[in-house]
Amino acid sequence: MTERAGRWPAGARLAMTTLTVLPLRAGRVDRHSAAVAMAGAPLVGLALGAVLAVAARVLTAAGLAPVPVAAVLVALLALLTRGLHLDGLADTFDGLGSYAPPERALAILKSPEAGPLGVSAIAVTLLVDAAALSALVARHGWLLIAVAVAVGRFGISLCCARPVPAARPDGLGALVAGTVPVPVCGAWALVLAVLAGLGGQLSPGSGWTDWLRGVLAVLLAGAAAGLLARQCVRRFGGVTGDVLGAACELATAVALLVLCAG
């Protein structure tokens, strides 16, 4: 019983050290703590999103226009996550775009260099994020900003759901792949959809369509992360830490796009 209870703080520390810039000691690192960490990824996303929402509200109250506020938020999120997810996005798209066999594609993922496709993926993603965030800031959609960041981390949980395999026998992918039960992902989808719908209701001129938009944001973002994971399993043989970062960035961008519509 004591060992099982110890998984929760170990998993929480692992989630914070893996998904944020906080220099916490990871503590025990094994499949059990990894399961807690990856299942709790959306909760870390809510915390990161709350920081962004508070920053957006303060900057707006100080008289800053929505576009520069959005630029600050994009930079702040990259800082809070050490840019690791963006790095994973670039590496994953370079690997997928190489058309190389799995062994060579995985070597491309491990390379510290970013190719033209990877750089393009980062540029497009940041442009989409900034544009969507500026629209949400203009509407004072503070809760929607926090939810979108959480939905991005929900993409990580989906890529770690059973029975998604790891591409390598070592590394972060091997540690976390297949650790998150599918019902946990379903529960997070429901929670995030409700929060997204509630966030829409808090915006000016809200209506019943905001609830539908919240559900669509979670479903489409989850579908995007799932399709990416499926493609990576087909091309690489499974997921890696880079794939998790790419899924996070892709799901965040899709969620922001849907939530800012209307």
C-alpha cells in the first residue's frame, strides 16, 4: 500500500520535470510513476494554461493590444516548457518527411539538427498559435486559453494510451508508451470538453454553440494527435519522446483554432 501511494508523488514530480521548466527532482522513475505522469499531463497543462491566462489578462489590463499579447504568450509557453515540444515537433516532421526506413528515420529524430520541414512545422505552428491566441485575447477568453494548453497535453496522454508501442527499447518513449489506460483518456476528454464549453459561456455573446465548439475542439485535437501517433507507429514502429512533443504542439494548435472560431 505504501509503495502504491508513493507512485503518485513520484509521478507528479516526473510530470513536472518532463513537461515544464521546473527543476524538480524526478524521484523514482519507472513504468508506474510514468503512468501517473502521463495520465496527469492535462492537469499540468491546465496549470501552464492558467499562467498564460493570468499573463494575458494582466497585459490586456495594462493596455497591450491582442496581437502583441499573443506573441508574449507564445514565447512564455515555450519558455515554461524549455521549447522541448517544439523540438519534438521539428524532429518528428523531419523523420516523417524523410521517407527513410525506420532505422534511418529514428536516427533523424535523434539528430540535433532541424531540417527544412521541421523548421517549417515550427513556424506554421507558432503562427497558428499566435493568431488564434490573439482572437481569444480580444474576446477575453481566459479560460479557453488555459483549456487549449491542457488539450495539447491531452494529446500526450493519448499517445501513451494502451496499446501504442514504443519505437525504441530505451528512452522516454519506452518508459511511457502504453502506460495510460484508455478510460483515463475518455475521462479527460469529458472534463476538458466541459471546461471548454464553460469557457465559451464566459465570453461575450456566448450561446449554445460554444458548448458544441468545446466538444469539437477536444475531439478534433485528440483525433489529430491520434492520427499522428498512428502514422508514427507505421513509419517508426512506435512513439518516442519527440513524437509526444509533436502531438502536444499539434493538439494545442488544433484546439486553439477551433476555440477561437465563431
